[in-house]
Amino acid sequence: MDTKNLDQNYIANTYARFDLVADRGKGAVVYDENGKRYIDLGSGIAVCSFGMADDHWVAAVTEQLGRLQHMSNLYYTAPQTKLAKLLCEKTGMSRVFFCNSGAEANECAIKAARKYSSDKYGPGRSKIVSLINSFHGRTIATLSATGQEALHVDFDPFLPGFAHVPANDFETMKTACDDSVCAIMMELVQGEGGVIPLDRDYVAAVSEMAAERDILLIIDEVQTGNGRTGSLYAYMQYEIKPDIVTTAKGLAGGLPMGAALLGEKLKDTLTPGSHGSTFGGNPVCTAGAISVISRLDEEFLASVRAKGEYIKNALKGAKGVLGVTGMGLMIGISIDKPAKAAAARCIEAGAIVLTAHEKLRLLPPLNIGMDELREGIEILKGVLAQ
Ligand SMILES: *Cc1c(COP(=O)(O)O)cnc(C)c1O
């Protein structure tokens, strides 16, 4: 039986998949089972930071694979400590907890925030305020933090201790932050919610209020992190200093890895036995992450920003395009037709694009060449003009 039939017969039906059976790739080019070529403007939802089968990344991962593929976190391993040092030095954060996904990184953030508050203030100060239209993951705790009613249907009851407020409305945020609140959690560019950057003044005001009241600021950089928006982490462009930064997706360039970066206040919050993960900080994933993070220097990040500008300019005023949002190589496109069908037509025409609610979303490999980027955008423009 073919892959599509097998999928329908054996895989839980949680994804309405596009009609593409991916087989192999190199850089920003992916081939399907029949050898048809596609320009990849999605990177597996911002995961393959350096595209498919990047030479540097493959070498780093396979070298580690042949040496030591896993060791329990009961013992030390060098790649894990090396990556943690790299992340702390590049961000100014103090400690790293490694896990395997974005949801788990946010679970760690939720637990660390509650423990910080419990250690310092005792019980009853455990609420976390997040934003309407946010996305923080699919586990029950991270769904409780996620401010999208559509994702909550059928999964009651959720965890107590979460509140959702509208983005870019400081007064409502301030009112929500009563004495029961230990943390505020937000994406700086809402990704799944439609590639919507938060207002700079709003983020600055929230950050200042949170610091004054010892409310921890958790920035969810699962999608925006690791160079995606043109800085190592998006918060660096908002000129704030979060207490916790969570990340995953592009961190290890295609291997499952998440991390919660903990700031000075939380340096000693997590203690032996308070949290853990069997696979977290796995040496193979860590080797992939070192290969990704160590290449995201200022010159490279400038090229990410330049390519983002190229896309915005190329789409400005194009037929069928109503507006373009985003930062760096995280782009949302408002269009005059249903997004899902338009994405399917792009794929048929040879460009893999994503959607986010009613928009198209582009998250190309950070190192996509200009020729391939141009080719992908021309395909997209052709579909949108129809
Ligand atoms: C994708 C995403 C998550 C969830 O990550 P998983 O690895 O799928 O658990 C959480 N937050 C944001 C902002 C995301 O984009």
C-alpha cells in the first residue's frame, strides 16, 4: 500500500495533511516520492533552521551519533554543558533546562515560575496571565495557558490558575495582575495565531510592571527563537530582559529539542528531583543544536533580516496580497482567498508554504539562497494572482 493509504489506516488522524509525500531534500529544496522538486518555505514549521541535510549539521550529528547516542541525566555529558554555556553566554541567562519540545519547555517555565513564587511568597501566588490568541502547546498545562477557545473544545477540565487577556492592552493586563499572579507568559510574535508582532510600547510597559512587582516574565520563543526573527531571540529586538525564555522548534535544526532558559532570579529555583526529562539534553540533539546556535552570528542574522525585507518588498502590492506582517524570516501574508486552499495550490505549483489562521505563513530555512527564495516567492505570487 502507498504512504497515503497506510497513513489513513494506521496513524491517528490529528493532521489534515497536504497532498505531499516528502522523500528527501537538500537545503531549501525538497523532493517528493516521485522526484518532484519543491522550494521549501516552511522548514517543517521553523524546525530545519539550515534546511535539509545541511553538511555542517549532518557532520556534527553523525559524529556524535557514532560516539554516544544517549546517557541518562544522572551523569554528565560534554555536549550538553557546552550548549548550555553557549546559550547562557549569548543571552545573559543563568541556567538552562533541556527537554524535547516546545510544550515541555513551557511546562518547565510554568513549574519554575510557580516554584519561584512558592519558595519566596508561600502558596496562593500561582496564577499565570497569558494572551488571547496565543499558542503555548498541546499538553493540558500548556493548553490551559493557550488563549484560543477553539483548541479547548472537548478537553475540559483545564488547570486552574491561568487567565487570558487581550494583546496590546496594557490596562487590562495591569488589572489582571493581582496578588495571585506569579508570571506573565507571551509570544512576542504570535505565530500560530497569525504572525502578529506585539507592540513595542506594550511589551516595554508589561516588562516594567512585571519587574516592579516581581511577576516573572516568560517569553515563549519556541517559534521566534534561534535566529528566526533576525536576532538570536526576538526579545533582543524588544530590548527587554525576560526571566524565562522558552524555545524549541529550530533549536537543534531538525532534531527534537526544547529548552527553558532561566534568568538570574531563577538560578536556584529548580533543585534535584523538582523536574526532569529522560531524553532532555540528549547528546545527539545537543550536537545538532551546537551546530545551529554557533553559526547564528551577527553577520548571518543580518542576512536573515535582509531576506525578510526582500520577501516583504516582493509581496508589497502584489495581486491578491492584502498585507504582510512579521519579523525576519517569520512572515504572515493576508490574502483575498481561503488560506488552506491557497497553500495547497502553492504546493501543487512547487512551493511549500504554511498557514496561520486565515493567513499564509512563510518560515523558510534561515540559509535559503536568494535564487531559491526568488523562485519560491514567484511561485507564490503566481498562485495568489489567480
Ligand atoms: C510550536 C509552538 C509550541 C509547541 O511546541 P511543540 O514542540 O509542538 O510542543 C509552543 N509555543 C509556540 C509559540 C509554538 O510556536
